Amino acid sequence: MVEIFMSKAKKTRQQILEVALKMATSTSLNDLTIGSLAVAVDMSKSGLFSHFKSKENLQLAVLQYAHDLFREIVTIPVLEIPSPLERLIQVCDNWLGWYESQAKTCIYISASVEFDDQPGLVHDKVADDLAKWLSFLIATVQAAIDEKELKPDTDAKQFVYELYSLYLGSQSMIWVGFEDTSHNRFKLALTSLITRVRS
Amino acid sequence: MVEIFMSKAKKTRQQILEVALKMATSTSLNDLTIGSLAVAVDMSKSGLFSHFKSKENLQLAVLQYAHDLFREIVTIPVLEIPSPLERLIQVCDNWLGWYESQAKTCIYISASVEFDDQPGLVHDKVADDLAKWLSFLIATVQAAIDEKELKPDTDAKQFVYELYSLYLGSQSMIWVGFEDTSHNRFKLALTSLITRVRS
DNA sequence: TGATAAAAAGCACGTTCGTGCTATTTTTAG
DNA sequence: CTAAAAATAGCACGAACGTGCTTTTTATCA
């Protein structure tokens, strides 16, 4: 993420964001404090602050960083796969990989809960990114239907609603200590979900 | 919730908690500020504070209040229903009723996300209450299996994992603007889930 | 290499919050 | 009705936070 031909400012900015995403993921976007982040990257508060000009900008930058990383890990690697169904299956696997790579949590889950009542640019970005991701999944399912890999009467939106729910549920089950540490319940349910609509 | 034979202290305490739950539900347990709560119930900050002695105690009291209310609305009314399957269906309906009665959110969802990384008594209580609720659901499903209303090879835990996931998903879909405002996707998925394991 | 621009640090201000202490008002019980 | 106890208010504190201003250090490029 930190390229050699970047300017100094751009480099440190990226290094800050890398740490910031980790911190925001393991706590939350609001608990990500400029002071503690400055300590974590060994900078002064004001030195770090001048990169972002406001806390809201910092949060937006963290989300954009997460968004880029998410695409890199989850979405982009599957774009070449010709079969929509295989693409769907693989992208779900990558999705879990993203989750695992992020200290076993997902910043979008916490951010969407945290900002549901807090209007502003951060709220809008989270909602936007989430909507785009869901749209991607729906489009992939629809493509699988069009390619006749899935039954023609499959409801793509309903499918994705259930799929996304299972993702949320897996995180919640892990938290409450109800197994699924290795996403076995998620995988089982996903397989069942796909089997039901397979043609 | 406020009985006439209560002492003055107990009465105001309950009145505070009623407002506090509403505020904590629409924002979060951490954003529930003693100052703003005091304004909302028309008391002084210190007057209110002395009821709880610490913010953590206030949060615990709010959760206990929510817990009692949840039981009253969701759990208790179904205990008399003889058929486990009908009990399950009805309790899910009440569950949605609880959700609707709470300004279209659920404090347990936000609290579990908010305190997943924040050890302490609040974390433990949320995890405990959630685990108990899941156990109740699992027991009900198991009872339906034992009564032969559901197929004997039904995996009760997997069933509840999927059920709880759908609940989480419905809230998330509403938030992101992907329909399900009246829980139609939830109800559809729930019906499908039950149909699959019905004997 | 040296001039200029950019980055980073130092410092301080205004807010908000939880919490403690003391005084005052209200409830409780004989 | 009155004295004791409890509830509530008034006030102030220390800490943490976001942010602005000024100075110093570092990077950039002719």
C-alpha cells in the first residue's frame, strides 16, 4: 500500500491509515482517538492531525482505505472467474478471508451500527459502501440465474439478504461464544442456501 | 413498570431507566450521557447520578430494565402455548414486536457490537443475556424436535444460528435502505427455514 | 547546494464528561 | 408533627478530546 514513488506526505498518510484501520476495527471509528493514533504511529497529535484537518476526514479516510483493501482482497480476485456461481462461491470465501485478516471483526459491521443514528458524511459513506457490496452480490446471483446455474425463479435479493444475514450472524455467534469460530455454521448454511436454488 | 407502592427513590429510578433505555436504544449505551439523561428527565446531573453511583452501574441498570421488558413482551406470553413449534413461531413474532416497540432498533445488537472489545461487567451482562436468549430458542426448537413437530435430524443450534442471523440481517437491511421495512424478507426466510425442517 | 514549500512538533484553548463534596429540600416513620 | 434519613441540587475538579496557532524541522526541486 505504500509505494516508493509516493511523496513523504502520502507515504506517512498511508502508514497512519494502516494503523488507524487496525485500531478502528478492533475498537470502533469513534473510539479511534487522534491522540492514541498519534502515539501508535509515533507522531505528535498536531502533526498527525494536519494530515486530515478534522476527525471526520480521518474517519472517512480510514473507510476509504478499508474500501480499497476490501476490493483488493475480496472482489478483484474473482472478476476473472467466468462462471457466476463459482464467482459467488469464491467471493464468499474471500469475504471470510477479509474478516479473518481484520482481527476477526469487520469494520463495516461496527460502523453501520455505530453511525445508524449519527447523520453525516461518515454515515453516508458506510451506507454507500455497504449498498454497493450488496448490489455486487445481487448482480452476481442474478448473473448465475441468467446463466441458468441457479433456478430461474430464484429471488436474488432474498438470497443476498439471507447470505448477508449469515455473515452478520457468524460474527455475532463468535462473540457470544456459540462456536462457529471457524465459520463452520456459516459455510454449512451457505452450502444449504446454494443447494436449494441450484438448478 | 412504576408501581404505586414503590418508594420515591424506586419510582424515579424506574422513570429514569424508562427514558434511559429509549435514549440508549436510539443512540448507544456509551452515548447515553448522564448530563443529557438528567435533562431528559428534568433532574440535576448529581441528583440523577446518586441513584447509580457510576456510569457503569447506570448501563447495567438499563440493560436489566431492557432484559425485564424483553421477557415481558417476548418470552413470558408464549410460555403457556403447549405446542413447541407454535411457541417458536409466536415468540419470533413477539421478537419483531419488541424490535418495533423500541424505535425500530434493538439495544442488544448495538450493545454487543459496542462492547465486544470493551471488557467489564457491561460486556459480560450483554453476552450473558444474549446467550440465555439463544439457549431459550435452542431449547424451544429441541422441544419441537422431541415432540416430532420437526424432523428428528434437525440441528437445533444450526437452526437458531440461522434464525438469529436473519434477525440481525433484517435490521441491517432496513438501515442500508434495502427494503424489509416490515420484515417481509425476514418472515419469508423464517417460513422457508421452518418448512425445511418440518416433519 | 540553497531557497522555498511542506510536514511535523509544541503548546494552549474550549468543551464535554464522569465523579466527588457540601448544602438544601423532600420523604419517611415514630 | 417532628426528627432522622434519604433524595436532590449546586458547584467544582480533573481528565480526555478535537482543534487552532506558532515555531521548528524536513523534504522538494531548480
